[in-house]
Amino acid sequence: MTVYPIAPRGFAANCYLLTADGVNAVAIDPAQPHVLRAAERLGLSVRYALLTHGHFDHVGGCAALQARGAKVGCLAGEQANVAAADLAAAFGVSVPPFTVDFTFSDGETLSLSGVTLRAIATPGHTSGSCCFLGDGVLFSGDTLFAGDVGRTDLPTGSARALAQSLSVLFALDDCTVYPGHGGPTSLAAEKARMGGKR
């Protein structure tokens, strides 16, 4: 699997394009419409978009991808939080409308266009946040960053739930972490920094 990080603009999130065959791709957190153009420049056709959570800064490119045939999926428990209009409005942002095409459960293995990922529920930043674990890589959304963790003061956030989620992640084998904001890190580095717990 090849990972192409797509840099955000403004305060939007990182997006990652994953491909196993160099033609078809899975987008994780397509934050803005320019993700579609980035995929096209790479010669990739995005078949699926997976959301670590539904905040507006992670989903702004979903409508553009969906218009080209991509299917959008999120953890079942996060569907109600996807692109919450009141939160977006509070930040002065509007999100082009899209729909969630499918949901998945904690621990479910997703095999999409040759890309295999396991969904890991990591509530805390939102009630239905999740991470995606691949071969030696973890896409952590806003659960875990390089040197920090996600905020818990927005609707459905919970510091206690986030601490429990970090314990789940730190029990995994070491791997490269691709977060929703900022640069990559590793589970080992973040576990050492936090003493293995929040």
C-alpha cells in the first residue's frame, strides 16, 4: 500500500490517499475539494472516502469525491455527528452536502479497492471517532497527534473516553502514525512521551 499525504489549506485536516494498485484509491478524511484534484494529478481514482470523524474540517471534500462516484463511510456511532451544521456555522464554515453511504463497526476489517484497514473505535474527540490500522501504519484522525492529543471540548467530546482510547492505541504494536493535523509520528514515541497513558 502506498500512502500519499495531501497537505491541508487553512485550518483543514490532513488527507491521505491510499492505493494498492496505483489506480484506485481510498481517501481518509478528504478535508477539502482540492483532494479530488490532487488525486487526479497522481492518476488516482478515489473509490472510497473513510472518515475518522465527522467534523467539518475533515469532510469538506466528500461532496466532490461523491459526485465522481466515491462512497463515503464512517463508524456507525459517528454518523449523527457528520458535518454538523451548527458546529461548522460556529466556525464560519459551510460544508458542501453529501451523504454517508455505509457504516462500519469497531474492529471491522475493511477491504476496499485492494486496501485493507481495520477500524478501531477511539471515542474522545467525538463520540464516534475512530482510527484506521493498516500494515505498519495508523491513521489517527484527531485522536492522537505528534506531541499532543485531540481536544475534547467540542460537542460529544470526552476527556475520559479519550484517555481510554489512548490506552487501546498504546497496546498496539509500534507503527507510523499519520494524524489529522501536523506531521507523522510513531506510537512508540507518543507512548514514551505520555508514559504510556494520558
